[in-house]
Amino acid sequence: MTSNALSAEPTPVTVLGLGAMGRALAAAFLAGGHPTTVWNRTPGRADALVAAGATLAATAAEAVVASPVTVVCLMDHRSVSDVLTPLADRLAGRTVINLTTVSPADARATAAWADEHGIAHLSGAIMTVPVLVGGPQSMLLYSGPQALFTAHLGLLERLGSATHLGTDPGTAPLYDVGLLTAMYTMFGGFLHGAALVGTAGVSAKEFTELAVPWLNAMTLGMPAMADFLDSGDYRTDVQSLDFNEAAVAHLVHTSREAGIGADVLLPVLELIRRQISEGHGTESVTRLVEGIKDPRTSVR
Ligand SMILES: NC(=O)c1ccc[n+]([C@@H]2O[C@H](COP(=O)([O-])OP(=O)(O)OC[C@H]3O[C@@H](n4cnc5c(N)ncnc54)[C@H](OP(=O)(O)O)[C@@H]3O)[C@@H](O)[C@H]2O)c1
């Protein structure tokens, strides 16, 4: 899905939106030698970039005609629509790569709009923070036409690893939400664990020294869990839902005994109990995905 191909001549690029992330993207393009034009709705955000060699455009219209490729990094779908809609004629025959966080449906709507106006379009999702953009841990995901992705790979790899996830423009935003969901719920668990051991006077720093290697080791079990999910066969000889019900109930009990809440744990316990009540107590804990997929059973 990835390649290291770099184009010989750095492609000129325009960046629309100079928030924390847009500035980082523009700085990475400049560092890679790409002639970079920048624009932001509110003035005064481009000084450091201009000092580093960027060209500041007075208007978004002026910015997009300066380059064959425009990278968009605004707040949300509405701001993308507000900025791009009046520029359709100027963008015709050019490429738009939208790295703004949007929903899959919104990404498809922007792609359809672009198609209608003869604009090449890639959806993207930035799976990193501004300070890491351009570095070895920076990961970006893309979806849209394969040929367009390949043609601009040299440019995209200035920002970090570039992974193409298929032609549906909604796929990169969907992965974004999937990965962020995994991250937020993991962080919720980490915070709960820190609060729990904190009741015994353990600092969060001390807890983290064990939590990081522990969580890293636990992620090694994910490929085996994926096998259950992909097969839909949840039969197992080890650590059934019944076993996990007792384990998570113990976590809830101990948290309450320590005088803290159990808000992070209770939805997991609820999912486990629902599967058991439906007769699946001897099956794998990965069967929880069936409850997650069923919108009728959502508590909120
Ligand atoms: N920061 C991160 O760690 C991170 C990580 C991954 C993805 N992202 C995504 O990257 C995008 C930008 O994030 P950010 O951190 O750069 O946010 P930010 O610092 O708040 O910047 C938001 C940008 O959007 C512009 N904007 C908002 N509404 C606009 C409108 N109606 N018309 C024109 N411009 C408008 C702002 O312009 P003004 O200066 O004029 O307000 C600013 O340039 C978001 O979609 C975010 O989810 C961010």
C-alpha cells in the first residue's frame, strides 16, 4: 500500500488553513523543497512560514491558482465547503487533497462535488499531531483514485508515511474514527488505572512505567482477536465471556472499594452481560463486537 517513490522535481503546493496542523503541513512541504503557497482566513498566521520561504496569498482564490495541488486543512466539513465552493472554476484541472477531519459521508460529498467540477480529489486523515508531522512516526491515510495517490506520493511522503486505503473517499475518514476510537478508549482505561493506583499514593508517572510495556504487550493479542472477528466464529477454550464477566466485575468492585467511579468499566461489563444473557457465556470475549454492532442495544 505504500511506496518510497519520490518525484524528481518537488511539486509546487498550496496549503489552505494555517491552524496548528496546517502550519505543520506547510513547514514539512517547505523543508522538502516544495514551492509552497499558503493562505489563512485570519491574517497573521504565516509569518514563520514566509520567513522559511513560503509565499503568502492574499486570498484563497489567489492561493489555489499558484499550484497544481492544494492541500486543505481547515476546521471541519463546513469550513471546507465554505472555502472551496466559490473556487470550483479555479480548481478545475487541479488536485485537491483534503486533510481536514470530516465524516465519511462528507468526504464522499466533497469528492462528488470535485468530480462534477473536473477537480481531482483525494481524502486524507492525519493520524499524528503537528509536532510530529514530517517525522518517522507521522502516519497519514488516504483514499480516492489510486493513480492520483501514486502520482503525488512524493509530495505526500513529506508529511509522513502515506497509506492508500482504496478508492472510496470515505474510507480514510472511517479509518480515522476507528483508530481514534481505539485510542480514546485505551486512554480512558489508562486514566482509570492511574486514578485507581493513585488511591494508594502511587504517582501517575510510576504507574505509567508499567502501563506502557503492559499495554504494548497486550496489543500483541490483537491479530488473534482479529481472526475471531473476521471468521464470526467465537468458540473458544480459553477466557470465555463467563470468565471475563467475573474479571471485569472484579475491576468494578475494586474501583468502588477504593472509592473511585467505574464509568469507564461499566459499558464493557454491560456488553459482556448482554452477550451472556443471550446464551453466549462460553464463547470468546471478542463476541462483544456483536453487541457493539447492534445499534438497538446502545445505552446512550
Ligand atoms: N491539531 C491536531 O493535533 C490534529 C491532528 C489530526 C487532525 N487534525 C485536523 O486538522 C484540522 C485542522 O486542525 P488544527 O489543529 O490546525 O485546528 P486549528 O488550529 O483550530 O485551525 C483551524 C483552521 O481552520 C480555519 N477555519 C475554521 N473555520 C473556517 C472557515 N469557516 N473558513 C475558513 N477557515 C476556517 C482556521 O482559520 P482562522 O485562523 O481564520 O480561524 C484555522 O486555519 C482539523 O480538521 C483537525 O481535526 C488536527
